[in-house]
Amino acid sequence: MNVSLIWWGLGIYIVISLFIAFLSRTGKQTNMGAYFLGDRKLGGFVSALSYSATTYSAFMLVGLAGLTYRGGVGALGFELIYLMGVSLIAFFGPRFWIVGKKYGYITPSQMIGDRYQSRASAIAIAVSNCLFLIPYSAVQLAGVGYLLQGVSNQQISFSTGVIIAVVLALFFAYIAGIRSVAWTDSLQSLFMIIGSTLVVLFLVRELGGFSGFFEQLEGHHPEMLTVPGNGYFSFLTFIGLTVPWFFFSISNPQVSQRLFMPASLKSMRRMLLGFMIFGCIYTLVSIFWGYSAFLLEPGLDNADLATPVVLTSSAVPSVLAVIVMVGIIAAAVSTIDSILLTLSSMFAKDVYGNIRKGTTDQVQLRIGKFIIPVIALLAYLFAELQLDLIAVLSVASSAGLIVVVPTIIGAFFWKRGTAAAVLASTIIPGALVLILELLQTKPLGMASGLWGLSLSSLLFVGVSIFTKAPEEKANEFIGYIKENLHRKK
């Protein structure tokens, strides 16, 4: 791909995105709710596109395509289980929105701290989220680095791509907080879905149409159409990848925080419907993408370079390839800036705000803005390690976040849950996941996420039974949800 064409594409994208970001500035973002939640006034259409761009990051066309290239059709099952998990939003989303509206929650960890009447719980979850989400941010940065390095045939370095992504994420996060992120996300998601779908159609035509496409796979690489196929997707590997992904929509705070943002439950329903349609299309596109790369150039040492293979194929017009490249970069930037805003709000509200009691909302907002570049720097340093296989790293981060799932379920449905149980089920399993990931070991063949969720569930229930629950707050919290669940519009 011509390097000057790449730079022109990036330049046009940056100008348009910055223009939209500045247009999104309505009023002054002088408090935490305005800056980090958009005053809880996002409409359904913008919410759906923003949610899609934030969720479907570099992971899809770089990570999922690479996973398909590496292991075949098991990647489709893996991603479809994630889509099934998104149905959790239909169940938990209205509950998040109702209590967020009543109590003014800014972050999911603030909600947990208030529900269990424990500042320590809010701090523990916020710190744990930072610990596991910074590597996930680094995954997005690495995706941009690999992409630009591959499509430019090494003329644009990995580090240059990473730095571009960091700078763009910082700009979008600072211009108008979540408003600029949401509106630029909407543009980015349209780039992603339209451009990538067109590329797949060009590729399939080049490879003999849909019948010829599958005949090549079935005739020359039948293992790519079966599970475990070439052996990559063994049963325990598949379960270890999919369980953390199933709970992604409630365990990842940059996603669950968005459940506080819609203007109404009607807007939330539109958000969910729009996302599911987007997700189904984008999943199939990414799978075809990975298969196409495999047919065009089998034997890549790094499966994450499958996307550059596709974009530099003679079957894809250069202008369209640049548009899709920009869409992938935009998706990664969308996820990064969302994570930057979420983690900075958690640090300001749940860590600093609980350690320094009595700090005002304005002070917390300043602290949040100050911490954004610090988190970006840490993500950049982690990305420079260039660890292998983006999809697996993404799931490893989700494995660390999954330990909070029992706490969230308990907050809405079990009055007996206690603060001590939250601390035990967050800290101990989180440490176990971290150790298993650092040692790259799987006791009994089970991935770290399975161990983390199992231990977290056991500790949450067990410790709750033997400690005292905040009955008054539990009754008020759960009772208010029951009263208003079918009443709010």
C-alpha cells in the first residue's frame, strides 16, 4: 500500500474526527457527570454506534481475524458466545440505569461501594480494573502498530502507529469528555462496518465467489472448518476463552459505565438492538476476513498480521483498503479513549475521592483529567512489549475483570451479600488470575478466567454467609429497582 496514501487517509480522518469532536461540545463540562457520562443524555442511535465502536475495537479485524487464521471456525463460536453474553445487557442494563439515575453514580465501582456500604470495596474494584484494563488498552495500541507496520511494508514502524493512537485518544478524551468520544465513535463505527463489508465482498469475488471460497477451504484446508480443527481450539482452550468474553458486557467497566449514559430506557433498548445488528454483521465480516487472509497467504508466523495481508491484496482497491485501515485504527482509538475516561473517573471518584474524604466534584474532575495521560503512558509502555496474539491478550484482561461478576449479580439480586465478601472475592481471585497469567500456566488445563470466576463465586457466597450484610441499604437498593423497573420510560 502506498505510504503517502496511508498518510493522506490518516490525515483526512483526523481532521474530520477533530471537527466532529469540537462540534460535540455543548455547554461546559464542569462536573463529573457531564464530562464522563455526557449528562446522561445520550440518544439511542448515538449510544448504539458508540457502544459498537468501543466494544468492537482492534480486537475484531485484527484479533478475531487473527484467531480465525490461527484456529479456524472455533473463532466464530467464540465470538457468537460473546454476542449471546451481550443479552445480559437486556437484563442488567435497566437496573444499572435506574440506580444510576437515582443515586447519581458515575462509575460501576462507585455503585458497588455504595450498595455494600464500603469505601474499601470501591477502591479495591477500581484498582483491580486499572490493573487489568491497562493491558487491554495496550492491546488496542498494538493493533494499530501492527496494522500500520504491515500495510506500509515496515515503512511505518510499530512504535509510530502506537504513538499515533495514543495522541488521538488523548485529544478525543480531552476535547469534550465522553461527548466527543461518543460522536467520533459514531463516525468510526460507520467507517468500520461499511468499509470492511465491502472489502469482504471484493475478497470473496477474487477467491471464486462464496461457493469457490468454501470449496477451497473444504478441499485444501478442511481442518479450518471443524473444531478442534488443527488442534488450537481444544475444549478447555475454547471454554477458557469464551467464559470471560460471555460476561464482558457487565465485567468491563468501560462498557458497563455506558449503561448509566442513555437518556431513557427506550434509548437503552435502541442501543442494544442497534449493537446486536452491528455485532452480527461485523462478526461474520471478521471471520471471512481471517479465512481470506489464510487462503491468500498461509503460513504467517504472526496471525495478527492477517489483516495487513488482506488490505494489501490486489483484490482490494487501494482507496477502499485505506478507508478500512482508518476504520480499524478509529475502532482501536475509540476503545482506548473510552478506557482512559473510565479508568480516570474511577481513580478520581473511587480511589482519590474515598482516600481524601470531602473532596468536591470539581476537584475530582481535575484529578480525573490529570490522570488520563498517566494511564495512556502506562498503556503505551505495555504495548511496546509487543506480546503475541491480540485476541488471547484481550481475553486474559477480561479474565482478570471477571472476578467482579459475583459481586455485581449479588448487588442486584442477593441482599445477603457483604462488603467483606466483595473484598475477598475481588482481591484473592484477582491475584490468582494475575499470577497464572504471569506464569503462563493452566492448572488442570483450565485457563485463569475459569479459576478466577470459580474462586470468586465461592468466596463471595461463603464470606457473605459468615459476615454481616448492610440490610438497610440492600433493601432500599433492590426495593427501588423492583418498584421502578417497569415504571421508568
